[in-house]
Amino acid sequence: MRTQPAAEFSAKTLEEIARLAGVSRSTVSRVINNHPHVRPETRQRVLDIARRLNYQPNAAARGLAAGRTRILGLVIPMGVSALFTDPYFPLLIQGVSSACSALDYSVMLWLADPEYERRTIRQVLQSGLIDGVIVASMLMDDPLVEALLARGLPFILVGRHPTDERISYVDVDNRDAAREIVAHLLRLGYRRVATITGPRNMIAGSDRLEGYLAALRERGLSPNSALIVESDFSEAGGYTAMKQLLPHAPDAVFAASDMMAVGALRALREAGLHVPEDIALTGFDDIPIAARTDPPLTTVRQPIQRTGVVAVETLIDMITHPDGQPRRIILPTELVIRESCGVSLPPEKRGRYSATMQAHQGQGGERRHNQAI
């Protein structure tokens, strides 16, 4: 596709400037696009006339002529429902948008689900309309990443790539952060710690599950598959997963996102259970609602808005300094301890639900044993 110089986007105005300045339209175009090969006196004469006519060059057209559009793409590989139900994404978008504004860039947002929207994205990638792409919440086998690599367009992931060392990313250490919060529960004396995981085909979901398992191993505990339920990072998913866990008598639950923890809290209340006295509950993200739940949620704070800012700054650096070297940035997390983990309770008042369930099951076994005798 042939790119058009800025002059072609406002031909009549440029022709008028050329006539008044006594030069060709191509000379006016070179001046507008700041081309170096124009005599100083000619440049000044053209600029004076342009100011007199209040000529405003088309910024997008000038970008195309220069090979840059100053537009970044932000791809969220989920549908519109995820965008408006999970506060993580608005916070990330806010960070991306603020950084783009500060650096005089624009951002185009794509929700890359369903498949026809992904095809649209690939068409845009081939059009030259954007300078680079940020991909948020990547699926492990996402073909979009391969398309970006094949295109050679600068891009960065929010979330590390599990295998390809060529790919730039900004992330937190999900595995270690999850390990830390589960280890906190184990230090409080909980032994039947369950987890509601994110999707295991997303790197954040997989890494947080690995952190959960690592914390168990450090305490010499074997994982119980009945205490591991996969979900989808949503409130509804956390609600359903918590109902699946209740028959297996957990004394604490690590939900791999705050929204899933909110859903789990609702399921516990419907079951007539109290947090943290009956079951302790923790989350991940520290979105604003985490501090306002009843009780306030123990969680892992990750710098969501900062992640968006760093992704933009790093991508622009890759665009302006294309050295081919991948950028891998890990931002810090923080364990935020609030009431939902039971830290303020004496040990004997924690985990009542699990203790009651196990005692009930033990009595049932004893009755069955006595009947057999």
C-alpha cells in the first residue's frame, strides 16, 4: 500500500500556499513534513503563508509520511463482558491511556474475542496504522503472538511468555506472590488450604497455581486435587468454585483473583458460614473493592496501573530504539494482610467449618464401624 504525504490530505490548502509562495506543491509538502532539503528562505516564506492561512497539518497524515503514526494498539484477549466486570482491565487501560497521553501517543483498544475480531486485528497489523502493540492477559497458545512475531511489529506482553525468550514483557512474579500468601495461611495454622485458580491456559493462572503448590511443598504437605478448582477470574466463577469446594471441608481458600474471592465470599454467606471464623479467604490483585468487603480481604497487591504505564514506556523505547533485544520487566508485589485471613483470631477460633465437618465425618465413620460390629 502506498503511503500518502501530508499534502494529499488537504490538497486545496497546499495548492493555495504553493501559489502564494511561488513554489511547487511538493516543496510545500516537504516544508510541512520538515524535510531537510529545503532552502531556509523558502521554508520561512512557506511557513509564514501557512500561518497566515491558519493551516493545520493533519497529524495522522504526517505520521504516515514519516513512517510513524504515534498510535499504539492494546489487545485484551477477552470479550466485552470481561472488560466491564473485572476492575483489573479498567485500571490497566487507565495506566496505558495516561502514559500514552503524557508521551503524545494515542491508543486503539481491541477486545480479541470472538475469532472474527482477531481476524480484524491481524488486518490492522498489516495496514501500517499502528506503531506497536500491547497484549494483555495472554493465552499460552495465543496465535496472535505468532502473528506479531511474523509481522515484525514491535509488541510487548502484559504477562511473561512461558517459553519464547525473544518476547518482551512486563509482569509481576505471580508464582512467588502466590507462594507467599499461601505460606502466610499455613503459618497461621491452616492445613486444608484450597485454591480457586485462574484459567490454566493463561500464564497468570498457571503461575499462581504453581505458587500455591510450592507453598504446600515447603511445608511438607501433599496437594489434594479435591481442594483445587479451576475457574475464570470472574466473580461468578469464584461463586461456583466455592460451592464445589465446600463438601471437601477447606479451612482456608486462596482465590487467584480478588473478583473470584468476592464471589467465594458470597457463596460462603449463602451457606451460613463466616469469614474468617469458619473459613479464611484471600485473593490476589488488591483492586479497590478488596478493602471494602466484609471482612476486608487479605490479598496480594500488584501495581496494575503502573503495569500499563511501564508497558507503554517500554514499547515506545522499543519503537524508537529498535535494537532487537527483549525487555523483561518484573514489578514488585506486596502482601496486604487484612481481616479475612483470621490473623486477629486466636488459633483455636480459626477453621471452625473444617473442624466441624471432619468431626462429623469421624462420628459417621464410628457409627458405621459400630453397626458393622
